[in-house]
Amino acid sequence: GFLENTSQGSVADLIPRGMDLLSLKRLHADAEFFELPDLAKICAVRMQRLQLRRVDPLGSGQHVSIRSAVIAAEGGETILIEPGVYEEAFEVTKSLTFLSNGADQQSVVIRGGLHGDATVVVAGAALHLQGISIERFRPDRKTLGCVVQVQRGGTLLMEDGKITGNVDYGLYIHDRARANLQRVQVYECAGTGIHCAGSVTMDKCQVTRAANVGIAMVGEGAVQMRRCTVTDCADCGMLVQGTARGTLTANRFANNGLAGIAVSSRSTEFSVRMNVLADNAQGLLVFEGGTP
């Protein structure tokens, strides 16, 4: 009776974190027998996670590094990552999901350094990240490279994460690649926050304190962006060049150096609707030949 009248969050607190798979199966069977759906659901989720490929820097999982898990995994697998700072860089060429087993975005941090062009490269595959922070800090303070690079038709889906680093680009999308960002923070990049020559969709994201441009849409890039904030960038909040196209809806561009939005794109398929442009040097700047 106590369990039946307990909220799902409180029920979760009754299940010890370290419970093994066999014990969870027994508890799940009891919950179904006594018709306790909240408890049964939580047990099912815990059982599923225990059967995933697991990375733990302390050695309790199958892997101590994310890179080794990526190499060993089959396409389509989900990799459960325990909290920790992972000092490594790697390339993903098969479709995978990285799932944080921590409480917030700071629990799992992938931090690259001197080696490679980026901390994480997604090439010709789909990578789904949930609750993961990715960083790249070069100790020599040279701004070469990027934090995350998506290329060769690859796809990045990132939810509830962070991207930061003292390098040229936070997120670099090119070569027919795509990114879908939901509730992602891109901040304090030494160059441009997001550079996109592919396509990017953003919802409820934050781009802030870029040393150059917050978001650069170049070439034939395409953007769909809504309910985002772009603030405190030294140059433009967003720069649209070439024949880049897309729609900006209900976003906020504030406190950016040159302009909130600067457009030189010749595309007639670029629209700006219901956005707030506040406290920028200029709100909307359209260069000669630009056609928003």
C-alpha cells in the first residue's frame, strides 16, 4: 500500500543503486504481480541499463575508456558512460548512442587536448549523445582545430549537453553532414561557436561568449533555429554567408559586438521571424547583395 501511494521519484529512491541484475529481475516480477506499475517501470529501465555496454573509469564496466568501447561496439549499440572526466579523443564511424549515467551535464566530460583535429569526430555515421559535455583545451593555447566535427554525411543528435574549448570552432559541420541540437550549450570558444556548411537544427540552445562569431552559416548551409539564445559574442551573434538558407524563429540575440544577425547570403530562402535583438551594436545587418 505504501508503494502504491508513492510518487515515481520516491519509488526510485527505494531501489538501491548497486542492485544486481538478478535482484532487479526478482523485484520486477514482484512489482508486476502486486500491480505496482511505477516500480515495475523503474526496474525495467535499471535492468536495461545493466545490460548495456558500460564505460567506467574506475573499472567496474567492460571498458575504462570511451574510445575502447567505440572500437568494440557494434553499430546501433548504446554505450552507458559512468560519471568522470575522460581525457581522450576519437572518431565515430558507426551509429552509436552515448548515454550519461550521471545526474547532470557535468557528470560525464570528454576532454581532448593536443592530439587530432577534434575531441570527437563523427564521420559517415549517426551519433546520439544524451547528457554529455565535450571539451578541447590546448595547453599551448593555439586555436587550431575544433571540439566536435561532423563530416562525410554524418549526423549528430545531441541533447542536454555542453561544448566548449580554446580552439577555432566549438562545433564544425561540413561535407553534407547534419546536426540536431536540443538544450545544448556552446560557450567560450576561442573562435566561432558553431560553423555550419551542412545543416543544423537547434531548439532551446545557448551559444555564448564566442571570441569571434556565435553561429556562422556558410556555403549552402541550412539552419532551422527556434527558442535559442545567442549572447555576448565578440563579432556577430549569427553570420549568414554564401547561399545559406533557413528560418530563425523566436530566438534572442543580445549583447553581440558587431550585430545580432549579419546577412550577406544571396538565398531568398532565409527568414527571420519573431526574434528579439537587444543591446547589440546593430540589430539586423544586411550587406549589399544580401536577401533575407
